[in-house]
Amino acid sequence: MKANVRKNKQNYLLEAVSALFTNLPKGKVLDLGCGDGDYGKRLKDLGFDVVAGDIDSARFKYKNEIEFKHCDITKVMPFSDDCFDYVLLMEVVEHLRNPYAVIPEINRIIKNSGSLILSAPNILSLKSRFRFLFEGAYEYFREPPLDQTKNPREVIFNLHLVPYRYQELEYLLAASGFKISTIFTSIYEGFGLGFILPMMLFQAWQKEKRSLKKRGIDYGRINKILLSKELLFGRHLIIEARKDE
């Protein structure tokens, strides 16, 4: 399911995930929606015990090195409870029709001390917001899904269906038994758009002030995240979420 990366072009998402795992304790990893298998192969080279899972084995390149399991993540997966230390879900959640069934199923197969590492296109970056202003479409979500299929009732796994903001992913994870521990990104870009930051900061401050005056939500917590360097300038939104015991 992972997006294809052009030949000879650096895969910044892969490098960011590798850097994260370099500092994590060794354990058993499920690379779910593994695609060609490059992420699982990198983690195996780092010393992790890796299982790759996907609905299609044709693209998987490492059958002689990594165990491959046929997984339809829209259904119950062929793994026992609490069997993985980590599950990797890279550039998959935006393709799902039923994330509120899939993410709890992932929670089931992760150990109590384990983590889900998830990534999605960062639609809240300044670059993506500017695209939406002029096109009405976020970065990575320019093509209308209905125009990419003749039969919308057919499940097509590579369609970008849901452009998640951080807020929706945060809620999805919490509702599925996870607590976010780390937010990071792959590569920073769009710094030339930073001239609008003073206006954004002023608007955020005004929103916090108005809400607190009405005894409403304290927007301070979420604004701190949304105005972070990772969210404003990051190409991908990458989240490490620990299983909430």
C-alpha cells in the first residue's frame, strides 16, 4: 500500500522511520501494508524481528529474507493477541474505508508495552494549505476518488480517501486504545510560506481567548501541536502511539 518512490530519489519517510527505530528497544515488528517491503527490510537490518503483511504479495521483494503473511486489514488479521512489540502502518490509514475497525484490530495484536507507528500525508502543512486555497484539494489528495474507479462499491486499496488532520488521527487513536507519545516528520519544506505565521499565531491566540472567555475548550494544548514545526512544515505526519493499558 505504500506510495511508490521514484528511482534515485531519497525516501525521506523511510529514513525518518529508520532513525526512530534506531533508538527503540529491539523487538518483533509487523510491517502492515508493507508494499515492496523496503521498510521491513531496513528494520530487519537494524536487528528487529520482522513480519511483513499485505493483501498482495506480488510487489514484495524480500520473500527469502522476511516472513510474509497475507493480511486483509479490513478483516480479522491472522495473528494472536499481544504478539507484536511494534506495528508499522505507513501511508495506509488515508486509504481505509473502516479505520475504526482496523485500528482496534491492530491494538489487539500489539503487546501492552508496544507501539503503533503510523504515517499519513500532512495536510496541515503550509504547503498543503496553500494548495487547498487555490485548488480546493490538499497535497496528495488532488485526484477525485470517484474519477479513479468505474465501480465505487469495489474496494480499491490505493485510493486516497480521507485527508486526515492531526485532530482526527488523535481521536481515532484514542478511541482505539492508543496514546500518542511522539510526533515527528520526514522532511521539512515550505519555509518560504512562513510569512503568514504572525497572522496564524494571532488568530490562534484570539481563538483561545474567546473560547476561555466563554468557558469553552482550552485550545492551548492543540494549538501548541498544530503550530509546531512538524505540522507547519513537515511533508508527512508520523506518529508513535503507545498501547494504552
